[in-house]
Amino acid sequence: MSATLDAAEPFSHPALFYRGAEEYLAGTVPFVEEGLRAGQPVAVAVPGPRLELLRAELGASAGSVRLIDMTVAGRNPGRIIPGVLRAFADSHRDADHVRIIGEPIWAGRSATEYPACAQHEALINLAFTGRPVTILCPYDAIELDPRVLEDAALTHPTVIDNAKSTVSTAYDPGSVIQAYNVPLPRPGPDARHHVILDFDVDNLVQARQVAADIAVRAGLGTAAVGDLEIAVNELAANSVRHGGGRGTLEVWVDTALVCQISDAGRLTDPLAGREPVGLSGNGGRGLLMVNHIADLLRTHTGPDGTTIQARFSL
Amino acid sequence: MSSSDRRAADGPAHGAAATPPVRIPRHVHRPVLICSPTPGRVGLRMEGEISVVTRDTLESQLTSLVRRGTDVHLDLSKVVFSDSGGVAVLVNAARRLPAGKNVHLEHPPASMRRIMDVLYSRVPNIKVQS
């Protein structure tokens, strides 16, 4: 994708590099207040402490803003587009313009989560092209790795730094989607309960049960075990339907309970699993469900096949 | 990702697992879905599992019921599991009913409730009864 900006493009996606609370508020509060003055729907989805900072500064206007703790709603980066951004924008389709502050990357994001975060930021551009929406993404320029800020310049057409907005000449979201399409982490030396099961249509039930059995042994609660069964079932069913009819399930426990499904298929739609489900739509519904319930979904896809890892916190 | 864990930033850098994984033998068990009519009202009593294997059965049964244009009652108390494709079939059936008519899901399994809540919470004419 080129770095040229189409003046007629109604979607806008600036990154805001901030250093400290004062710059955070200076970069976000006017954005919210301008929106409210223009009668535009405004949502703020940022980590809890930042949310409180903004709530206090906004005072009475905070009541007119949809406030969302991104560490909960956006724990899995793969559900931020359908569950947070589009959920809000789509519920205000009549508005002239919708404003959202979305902070999906914070210092506590792990190295395992980060590739999915960067891909999410890149995919926002594809998901919102043509929509009258502005998504402002704050980046903590003190705490975050310099590489994260370099990626932000690739995934955002404009960057606001030191109160100055500039066109990002580096803008190239496609390169970020590709750069983080990498082999997924293998079980570490401390991994427990590592099992492998080959499945096809005749033992889909077993795949789900094997994963549930390990989840119970790892101490997950009833609701989490239920979610994990749903996730493994959806991913394995996708392999049966779209991934060559068969696949391999691996389950292990390290810092999380990990369910990995690999098959011979290839994911060609980068937004698969991130479009809100239409009442009649079919494509990506299973993957969307998994995005909503897993704590992290990572994918690696290419000519040799597709591997997907769903992680559930212990 | 903070500046401090830059070293760990790349994916598959871990060593081999300490204990080798256990390869589990395949256990063949194709799920079935048995649908029987419910005497005295328009609906079905279902037993088994709603999955990629049984979705077509569900769809054809529902299609003929929905044509009758009245409320549809589904007794799901003997259904142990449903996937999102199965729930989508129910949602599509509900959409084809005339205005004011509902699909009633009676005692659905936990998986069906969860999928309804997450993906289809705004379908007005599906009524869930536990």
C-alpha cells in the first residue's frame, strides 16, 4: 500500500505518541470534546488506569462517552475490530462521523501477544476503509519498545508526536501483516500435559474431549472449559470443512493453556474472524467465535498450511 | 510489549519440551442428531449433537417446519453440544418466520447458550428457555 493519502477517504487512523499523563490528556481530551460538541458518538477503549485518568479529566462529559477497559474487551487483539471498534461504529451507522480512541498495545503486552497486536493495528485500515470513522491510537513512547513505535508508523497513515501531526511516509500495513505471519511459539521446557491428536470428521468429538480433559487437569473452571471446547470444536470443524478434511490438534500447558490446530488449508482473507457476524453470513463465523472467547488467538498461514493457536489463561 | 522484554520478542525461540508429547490414538465416534416430532405443537425434540456432521439434518428438518409460519418449539434437553454453524441454522430459520412468530429454544446446552450470547444476542425472535 502506498503512503499517499486519499483526501476523500473518510476513515482516519492516527497514532498518538505520548510521554506521560499530561501529553496523554493533551492528545486525547480535545479529540473527545470536539466530537461531543459536533454531536458525534465517541468511545474510549484504553487500559483501565488510562481510562480513569480520562474519566476524571472529562468530568461531566464522561457520561456522554462510551468508556471501555481495553485490557478486558481487547484482551485478545483479534476481537477488538468486531467486539469493540465495529461494535461501536456499526451501532451508530446514522452518525455523520464516529470517534474512537483505541489503545490496544500497552507495556504489559507479552511478546507472545505482540504479533497479534501489530497485525490488528494493520487490519484496522482494511476493516474501516470508506467508513466515516476516526480511530486515534495512543502509544506510550516511554514504556514501549522502539520497534513497537516503528510498527505504529507502518500501520498508521498519520502519526502525532510532540503535538504535531505528520503523514507517515513509512505507512505500509500490508508489510506488518506479513512480517508477523511467523511460525508460532512451541511449548517451552516447562510445558505440561503436551498431547497430539490427528483428527478428521470421524473423531471431531474426541478432539474436543481431549482438550477439555487437559483443561480440567490444569484447573480451569467450568465456564473456561466450556469455552475451550467450543473453540477447539470450531477450529477443528474449520479444518474438516476448509483445511483439507483433516488436521492435527496439539494441547499443552505452559503460561497458559494452549490449543493448536494445524491443517493443509490457507487463510486468504486477512479479516477472517474479525467481521461481525451478519444474521445470514457464513464466512469466518467459527473463527469469530474463537476470537471472542480466547484470551489470545495467533495464526500462521502460508502455502504449506495454516496453524492457529488459541490461548486460555490459567 | 515493554522495552525490557525485547529479547523474548521472537516466537519460536524456546528449546525442545522437556517431556515428549503423548500421541493419542484416534477414537472414531461420529455424532448423530435424532429429530422427532413433538405431538400437539409445531416443533422438534432433538437428541445428540449439532455439528458440522449433523447440520444438514437440522437444516432440512427446520426448513419444513418454518414453512408452516407459526411458532417453532425445539426441545433441546437431550442435545449435548452445538457449534456456531448449528446456531446459525437456527437463526436463519427464525428470520424466515413471519413477523411476530418465534423460535423457542428449550433447555439448550451450555455451548448453544454461549454462542447465542456472543454472536447472536440481538436476534429478536429467538426465545431461550432454560
